[in-house]
Amino acid sequence: MKYADVIVDISAEQLDRHFQYRIPAALENSVYPGVQVEIPFGAGNKVIRGYVMQITNQPDYDPKKIKDIRSLCERSETVESRMMELAVWIRKTYGCTMLQALRTVLPIRQKTERHIKKKIVRTAEKEEILSRIQEERRKNHRARERFLCYVLEHEEAEYSSCIKELKLNAGILKAFEKEGVVRIVDATASVPMKISGMHRDMPILTAEQVKTLTEIREEWERQEPRPVLLQGITGSGKTMLYMHLIEQTLREGRQAILLVPEIALTYQNVERFCQCFQDKVAILHSRLSAGEKAQQFERARNGSASIMIGPRSALFAPFPNLGLIIVDEEQETSYHSEKTPRYHARETAVERGRLEKAHVVLGSATPSLEAAWRCEQGLYKKVELNSRYGRHGLPTVYITDMREELKSGNRSVFSRQLLTSLRECLDRKEQALLFLNRRGYAGFISCRMCGYVIKCPHCDVSMTMHRDGRLVCHYCGRSKSPVNVCPSCGSPYISAFRAGTQQIEEMLHREFPEARILRMDMDTTRHKNDHEEIIRTFGEHKADILIGTQMIVKGHDFPEVTLVGVLAADMSLFSADYRSAERTFQLLTQAIGRAGRAEKAGCAVIQTYHPEHYAIEAAAVQDYGQFYQQEIGYRELMGYPPASSLLAIHVSFTDADRLDMAMTYLKRFLERITQKAEVQIIGPADEAVAKINDMYRRAIYIKGKDEQLLKILREQTEHYIEINKGFEAMYIQYDLNA
């Protein structure tokens, strides 16, 4: 006998509240997770609809008391039914329980205060308000006059405090809203908005942008339109195209989702959308409370918002007629969830687009290899922007070999080229960005004399130095004793890079005491609006140099920045990750692209110990094609995605010995069931960070050409773990092609 766990209200706060029903024999082959069924509910057996979460052979209580499912519902096209289908896809693709998938995709209506904060925004011009004040004064309408005098001085005001302070009634405010003097809006719209006509700020496109827009629209007119990859060099105006595509979608009566890596790092672009589309925009970001997020999702559901902007969670906005999903900077790692299910927003966006019959646009100056690969296979349509907006040229790029700097006696973290360029930049009263490439900081070991990096001979990734000095490969677990002398040239200058942004700031103050310096990193952006304040201060030219990690090189547009310096380009080039060259190329290209975005010409200085590496050479000339051909060859040779598929099984536990034993048994099981399969099993090995909060962390990797086979192996692994008590209390996650 089979039983189904059925959830009745998928918008309830307690999502794990489900009821068990018996599956009649006639329906056994038709009932599966995600399907909608009719069930008798409550003492009166009222027939209602519910969704099947999972199927089991074990009843939760006395089988005699379990009711039968009445029937299957006809295929329903509600938002909830489509989100259920998406949850089923996530469960099958990434490995998790149905409950975990549901909690990911469904915006739960949490219990929040019924009172929604509102604000009053002035929409009339000051001249009109002055005229109205005279009229109300003549009519002796004191309350209306009081309010008009107030809005003349204040562009925005909090609704309830305005009523209280001015002793008004709500009717007066409604009357003024109807007359077009003010607008009353939801105060939870999270970015300050300049209220203007809907199309007043729609950007004018160049001939190249119009051509690209036409190509996208032609793809949309196909019988089965493909996802579109918009590849545009830095400063080419991709955001302008997004605005036109969204405008078209809204004109068709449909809604749009714009995914951005992190609101705080792209708030300049987000403000443009708010200025253009006004209160049709709903915004999600990490600092909203659960109640505020629920309100934003409710705005999407009830139609008061037509555009949702935010990080990966915005993908699940419950729009009733979704027409467009844009994934900006689709190559960003923040689109990959580190919590179960470990889904990727790019892949999930494509699947939601398919389910909703919505268009999908992926935008990037440096596309992920996955997106470029799919364009080659004909699965995606590729369109390009190859010129900067306003015909501004790309910056001049200097690659500085830090090995030569050391040989010439310069032991500073600043090359002579960079110091000279900084001095010239300051003398011209222009601005500079100094980017410290800290990705992969945990540490590869390299020689400052010859550039040699210690790599794993089996996996071709750098080995990472642990606290005891030992070098470990985080793919296969191979380890090596501490190294004090370079195996290649015998130099004693072999170690990990140790400088941080704070040390760089101190060195800069000594070199340029007159310069105004800002630093943007985790320490200086702890509070709610720190990101925006630093960016705003620098954008207003109240500082000359901005130092930071990768957060300063993504999406910002500073017209006065004419110099970008990249310190330690090798930090990401040799991180313990097969994607290290790809990440380096993307970061360097983004960094270089911050310079010379306006009338003034720009330049960039890349400091490296490996100037001949293809990722650095290609980034310097902004040549994605050159990089792609080299990198895809490496991936095919080593069997890494997208040329092959890679399944990772991550397990963590408080007892290291028990964890090691469990991983050993798990590997034996995998070897047994894959004897005739064309797969390679690697590990178990320590994770890059082997212990967090007293939890030891290990991983096993499975490589194979057939992605579907890896999904089957994952399902078999899930079953093996479920029936073996040795895995109880262990935290297990699955990653596909991460």
C-alpha cells in the first residue's frame, strides 16, 4: 500500500504541515510529487484540493484512519501549480526533499502586522503647489493649505506622522492624490525613487543597441524561442537594453524579474529602474525582514508591482503572468545557493521560463563557460554588443611582471608602473580604483622569484596551505609536507600572499599622504547602508582612491575613474578550484572595465607573477573568444564541466572519525554500483575549509559525461544513506556542476 503526504495550503506559514492519504490502486501510477489531487478533508469530509509532497510505503499512524485520495485534478495553470512543478524539477536536479524544494520556491505568507507603512511623495511641480496654496488660502481651507505648505518643503513624508503632526484626516490626502498633487506609495519599496513619467527616463539607444534589440525580438518570435545570451563588453549599455525589454513586456500585460548578484553592489543600476518604472518596481535584498520580503512578494501576487528586482530569491516572485526573466551578470558565483537545495539561479531561471512560457535573457561581459557552451550547441541564442556606449574606448592595459620587480629590488606590493600611474592620476585630479584580488585567499603557495605554483598532479588545481603548513588538494585529498624552498628555482621567496586591504590602505597613506582614500571590504560595510554610502561618497568625488575586494569592480559606473590597479591577480588564478582561470578572467575583465567609462581615457595596471597565462593575456585585451577556446580545451582534457558533468557529495559531522568511516563506506558503495559505468570517483577529501563551527567537512566527487547518469547515482546514494543508520545526524548536500 502506498501513501501520499499532501499539503493543503501551500501559502501557509507552517509549510511542513501536511496530511497523509492512501493512494487507491487505480491511481498508483498517476500520483507523484507535485501533482494536484482532490481529497476529503476534516470531520465533514469536505472535498478540497491539495498538492502531493512525497510518496511513502510507511503510514504515519493507524492505516484504518487514513482516508483515500478521491481523484486527480485536471492540470491547473495557477501560479502555485507552476511553482510546484518547479519545486519537483529542483528536487530531481539538485537532490533534496520535496519539503526543502517547496520552501525554496514558494513565497510563504508570513504573519505580519496588518498595518503597512506608507509614504507620501510629491508629484506636482513647485509652481503648481504655490498657486494652489494661494487658492486654498483664499477659500480659508486651513488644513489643505497646511498640507500644501508642508509638501512644498518636503519631497517625501511618512504617512502616519504627517497626518498626526499636521492634524489632517485621510480624506484630504486621498483628495490630493486624486488631483495628482501627491502619490501615496508602499514605503517598503527599498530603493529611494525619483517619481517621474513612466517613459520619461527611457534611455535612447545607439544603432548597435537597436540592432541587438531587434535580434532578441526576432528570437522571441520563433515558435520555440531559446534563452538569449547578451554578451556586451563593459560599458556597452546592457542595462539600457534590459529597460527596453522590460518596457515591452509590461506593454504586453506581463511581468518581469531582474536578477542581480547583490543589490548593495548594483544600487546605481537599480535606481535607474526605480526612476523609470516608479512604484511598479518591487525590490528584495538581504537586509529586509521576513515580513518586508513577504510584503514585496504579495505586491507581485496582487498586481501592485510588475517588476521584481533582487538576488536569486527574487526568481520565485509569484507573478500570475510572468513574461521575462533577466539574469544580469549571469556568471556570478552568488547565483549558486550554498544551502540545500544547492540550485543555480541561472539554470533554474531557464526552467521557470520554460514552465511559464516566459523569455529568458542572460547578460554578461564575461559569460560563464556553461552559457557560451550552450550557445555553441545551439541551445541558447547569442547576441553581442561590441562597442562602449558613447563610443568611449577601452582602457589601455599594462601587465606588470612582479618577478622582474623583485629582481630589480622592488619588494613593495606596488609596482613602479602602478605608483607612477597613481601619481599622474592624482595630479590630474582624477580617481583610481585599487582592486585587491582576495578570492582564494586561503592560500596557494607560489614563488615570488620565478612564479612557480605547487599543484596537485592528479587534478591540476593548486594545493592549499593549511594551518599546520601542510598542502592539501581539495578534490582528491592528496597532501604534501610544508615547503620552504621553491622546487623549481631554489628561491626562499616561496609563501602565500598575506597583504589585506587594511595594510594596502596604510601603505598608500605613506606613499600619497595628500590623497583622500576610501576602503570597501567586509570590515567597512557591516551596517545597513554602508555599501551605498561609500559608493555615493566616491561617486561624488569626495575621495581620490577606492581600495577594495571584488565588491568594487562589479556594476559601478564612476565617470571620473581613469585608473584601475589590480593587486595580486594570481590570487584567484591559482585558487583550489577548476574554475580558477575562468574566475580570474571574469574578475580582471570587470575590473579593467571600470576605467575610462566617460569622456576621459582610462588605463589599468595588472600585477602578476604569470603574465603569460592565457586568462591574464585575454583579459588585458578584453578578448572573450581567445579565453574561451583555451579554457574549453582544458575542461575537455580534464573532464570538467561543461565538457563533462560533476556531482559533488558534501558531508559534515561533529565526529571526524565517524565521518571518515562513513565517507569510506560511501565510496565503496559508489564503486560497487558504478563498476560498468563510465565515471570517475574522486576523494573523499577535506573541503577547502575543513572545519566550521566544530563540524568536520568532507566531499566525494563523481565525474562523467552523462548528466542523467549522475542524477541516478545521486538518487541511489540518497537511498543508501537513508537506510544506513551510520549517516544519522550527518548533514549531507549534493552539488551538480558547481
